[in-house]
Amino acid sequence: MNEPAITIRKRLGQWIWRCNNDNCGWVGIGLFSQQASLNEACRHLVDDFDQHHGMAEVRPVYSETEDRYTATCHCGYEAEEKTEAGAETSIEMHASWLREELPTRTAA
């Protein structure tokens, strides 16, 4: 899970970006500058935030051997807690903190 949220590369004279979220995989192609790719990728992360962050499963998974509940975010982040509600809350807090870090939308 050390992969960045977005990968930007230049291929055949054009800039291409790809969303590395397993729940998404969106690709932007045909851009003529690295900055244009970055701008489009950032817009994607803001516009599709709920697809990238939130509970990946309907309920946290309980492990009898570890006596813990594990909840997984769409981005791959895992929260292990002693209670089901605690695991759900951890994912909600993770998404909330990330949402606060999003850039504010500006006119392009």
C-alpha cells in the first residue's frame, strides 16, 4: 500500500495519469503538460472522493483469533479495533481527515 494515489508519466509525447485506487483505476490521457495532468488528477481525487474513501465492505470483519474487528477503506487503509462500531468510526475518521486535506476547488 505504499503506492501513491496518482501516477503521472510521459508516454509518446503526451502526459498520462492513472488513479492507483483498486476501487477506481481511472486514467487520463492525451494531456500536453505535466501540470495539466496534475490538475486533472487532483480534480478526479476531489470529485470522486467517496469512491476512494469509505467502508469497502458492508460491515467490519471479526477475527476470533485476534479478538478484533477489521474495517477496510476503499483505498486499502485498515482499522483494527476491539468493537465493530470502533472499526467503523476509524474508517469514518480516516475519510474525514483526508477530506479536510483536499484542495479547494478553483476555476480552471
